[in-house]
Amino acid sequence: MATEALALAGINALYADSHVLHDVSFSFNAGRVLALLGRNGAGKTTCMSTIIGFLPPRDGEIRLFGEPIGRLMPETISRKGVGFVPQGRRIFPTLTVRENLTVARQSRGGAAKPWTLDRVCELFPGLKGRLQQPAGSLSGGEQQMLAIGRALMGNPRLLLMDEPSEGLAPRIVAEMRRTIARLKQEGQSIVLVEQNIKLALDLADDVVMLNTGRVAFAGSVDEVRGNEALITQHLGVF
Ligand SMILES: Nc1ncnc2c1ncn2[C@@H]1O[C@H](COP(=O)(O)OP(=O)(O)OP(=O)(O)O)[C@@H](O)[C@H]1O
Ligand SMILES: [Mg+2]
């Protein structure tokens, strides 16, 4: 039987008295890629903030591999196996590439192929020769790869990626696509937030669309592909 990786059930989240997420519910199974889509301001990053504990939900439940995590502190949620690649990268610019990776190291019992500095360098050969450089001296694409490598060093059971292709040149976006495809092939459970709908639909198994903080669609990628009306209505693009 399939294992549930993540479930949100009836999540309401607010910034002060601004109600952003309204009764958000969705779930997906382990080893799959869930694309979380929506226009600017739809609530995608807020959704990630509730999962990682930065913005605890007012009510509702969040489960990670069956275990409730909605009331836990961010560091506890991270230790339980949620890795996060934030929007806009947020690497530590004055630390070296090596330091950025090693500060994030966490082991997890049962990981078949744990992530190590060597394995991250094999995944991102561009980082290998730059381990001693300050991370702030890397190009935008390299910083994005570093942000992913840093999240992987925590050996996450669930990896959240917030717009990893944002602001990257097409060649780097193609590399990003291959990287995410490889992580998926290795069985990594991933929530992928993307404005690049084509990239997201190429990689995803499951799709959730948010529209003004509400789930407007949840289903399989096959239901979305070719459904121009659905895409135009909730994402405003085609
Ligand atoms: N720290 C905050 N305080 C108050 N309101 C916020 C805060 N962060 C986001 N919001 C508001 O919450 C809503 C959802 O924002 P959010 O950042 O989650 O959207 P998003 O889907 O990630 O958008 P984008 O595609 O632009 O990244 C928006 O109306 C936004 O203005
Ligand atoms: Mg966002």
C-alpha cells in the first residue's frame, strides 16, 4: 500500500489579522512529486511556511508520514525530515560553499543512500571546485544548486522547493529539471512550487492549484495536461 508523505487537512493560516490560507486540504504519497501552483500571491509560500512551522496554522492538521507536525517548532519539524529550499535561495553568502553544506548536515536512520558532501558534489559538479569560495561569490544558478544541496544534506524525507527555477537562465533551468528528475528517480518525495508551469507539469505526478488561498484543483497531472481552461482560470497563463 502507498505511504502518505504529507497531508494538510483544513489548514487556516493568518498573518496578524490577514487571513491567507482558507481551509486548505491536500495530500500526496511518498516517492511522488506534487506541484503546488498558483498566481502571485495565491499562498504557495505561505503554505510552505505552515508545513515547516514558520507560520503555525490557526487550525487544521498537518501530517508528515502519518505523524502530526502542525504544532511543532521549525527545528523539530526539520529534524523529523522536512527539507526546505526557500524562494530566493537564502544561502549564507559569507560562509564558504563547504560550510553552507556542512552546517546543514543531519543524518537519518534508514536512509538507503544518505547524502554526503561527496554525493552533493557528484550531483552538482559545478560546486566541487568551489568548496572554499564564499557562497556569495557564486552565480545565481550555482547558488540555487547550493540551496538544494544544503537541503539534501539534511537527508529529508520530504523536500519542499519554492520556485527553484525563478530568475535562472534557460540552460540552468534545464539542469534544474534534470536534477529534480534524478531526485524523483531516487524516490525523494517532493513538493515543488513553480511559476514555470511546463517545468512543473513535466516533473509532477500530482497537482494542487491554489487560488486566493483556497484549493481550486487537486488531482493528477494527467487531468491538468491539455486542460487549457483549468490552467487559464487558476494560473492565468498558458
Ligand atoms: N509576512 C507577511 N505578512 C503579511 N502578509 C503576507 C506576508 N507574506 C505574504 N503575505 C500575503 O499573503 C498572501 C500570499 O502570499 P504568498 O507569499 O504565500 O504567495 P505566493 O503564492 O508564494 O506568491 P509568489 O508567487 O509571488 O511567491 C499575499 O496576499 C501576500 O501579500
Ligand atoms: Mg512565493
